[in-house]
Amino acid sequence: MSQTLEIIVNSATLTRILSIGFVTFLFAMLITPLYTTLAYKGKWWKKPRQTSLTGETAKVFTKLHAKKHDRNIPTMAGLIFVAAVTLVTIVMNLSRTETWLPLAAFVGAGCIGLIDDIINIRGVGKGVAGLPSRIKFLLMTLVALFGGWYFYAKLDVTSIHIPAYGELAIGWLIIPLFVLVVVATANAVNISDGLDGLAGGLAAIAFGTYAVIAFIEQRYGVAGFCLSVVGALLAYTWFNIYPARFFMGDVGSFALGTALGVVAMITDTVLLLPIIGAVFVVETGSVILQVASKKLRGGKKIFKVSPLHHHFEASGWPETKVTMRFWILGQVAGVLGLMIFVLGRYL
């Protein structure tokens, strides 16, 4: 038997939530010229990867993006939305139970990405031009582990929601689950950051979806945080769409992916995350399949190049077509996730 979903919210509360996103958008737009001035003056040029994950020369990738990197496009633009979201959250939306954890994870992961970007800019490191993958994975795991402990010990969360079933108590196992979700999501967003406007647009869609979920759950602090990220990403994407003026870098993609995983845990919708972030999942899956195929089939590839967005580029799709079609898929996935959320809890 169906139930009625009623949402009653004070107009002042709704206005405050919406204003958080609007203020963050304005602030991000205002500080973008400051970043641009520093980036071009300091020559924060992103250095493209020279080898693939399996060690061989990344010939297809280099061919696809040679002209783009000849323009000397700065990286680390994720600093724009990390700074904007952090400041606005501290001033307008700081809550121990709702926004401390996603904000801390957002900033912590961003710092790891910042170190990686600085190494990339200085030309230190080989192959992927940045921190070694093992070091990045270890640091991200430490951030997620601290977040998982806080989630369990301070917020007293010991169960997860199964759609159409209810709460499943898992006790302290919530910590390794938290780590798995956060690290996987951070890497998935990082992998998807490969075309102008792609990761920013997909992340804005995902956080917008979670803003609706948090609003329905009456977690207004989380909803405000999500809208803050959306606002900042809209400002960033204004300059990042083709042809991009700058790239977000790992400081941006790690911060976004980590915060998205944390928001999924806080809203108790972790099983919906692979649906809402379906494009991120498919992108990551394409990399895993490509690496496995090369190792198990004597170097044979499934895709012309991975992640999947580069495969479509190599197949002749213009970069803008790939980006916008992936945005559409992201929007469809977000709506599907919302449908399952409502059906699983309120019907």
C-alpha cells in the first residue's frame, strides 16, 4: 500500500538552503580571476601523462590531446570550488552532525590532490606526472579511515538502509564500508576528469540529486552543503567547458569524489550511489576491464583507449558530443536514483 510523501519546510529554511548555493556560485565567480592571474603568472601548466597504467606509451591519448596541451592550460582550478565551498560552509552552514564530516573529507582529499598537482606542475615524477598511485591510495585511505571512525564513533552510525527492506545493522563494519565507498568514489571521479566540462558537469548533477534526497530526509545542512558544491561547480564549469580555460586537477576531483561518497553515507543511501553515479561507475569499470584484458590476454585491448570517454573520442566523436551525452546519461541516472529512493522508502 502506497504512502503519502509530505514535505513541509519553513520558508526561511528553504530560502537559507537555496541562498547557500547562490552565494557559493557568486563567490566562486569572484575568486576565479584571482586564480587565473596566479595560474598563468606562475605557469601552472598541466603535464599530460606519457604512459598508461600498464606501463606502455600512451600513444592514443597523446595523439588525441596533443594540441590541447600545446595551449598550456593551467591545472589546480579545483582550488576555486574547494575554497568557495569551505568558506561558505564555515560561515553559513556549519553543523557537527551534518556538515563537519563532508567538509573535512572535502578539504582533506583536496589537500592530497593539491600535493599531486604541485608535483605535476614542477615536472617531478614519471609517467603520470604526479604522486605515485600507491602513495595517493594510502593517503586517501587514511582520510577515509578517519572519516569512517568519526562516522561510527561520533555520529553513532552502525547500520545501512536497504531499499524496500529497511535498516541492516552491521556495527563497526560501517568503518571499512565507509572507507571502501569514499576511496572508490574519489578514484571514480578522478578517472572521469578527462574532457572539458565532463567531471564538473557530472559531479554537479550527482550533488544536485543528493541535495534533493537530503532535503526530503530533512537533513537541511547536508542539502545546503550539496547545493554549495553545485553552485561552486557551475561557476567552475562556466570556464571549464570546451575549450577549457583551466582544469580542476586532482585537488578538485579528489575533493569532489570524497565528499560525494561521504554524503551518500550520511544520507544512508550508499546502495543508490552506484546508480546516481552510474557514469562514474562505468568509466571506472572501463579502466579495470582494459587493464585486466591487457594483463590476461597478452596485451589485447577491449577499448581503443580508456577511460571510456577517450574511447569514444578515438572513435571519432567530437569532445563536446562525448561530454554532453555523458551529462545526459548522468541526469537520467540521477532521476532513476531518486525514483528508487522514493519507492524504497515511502511506498
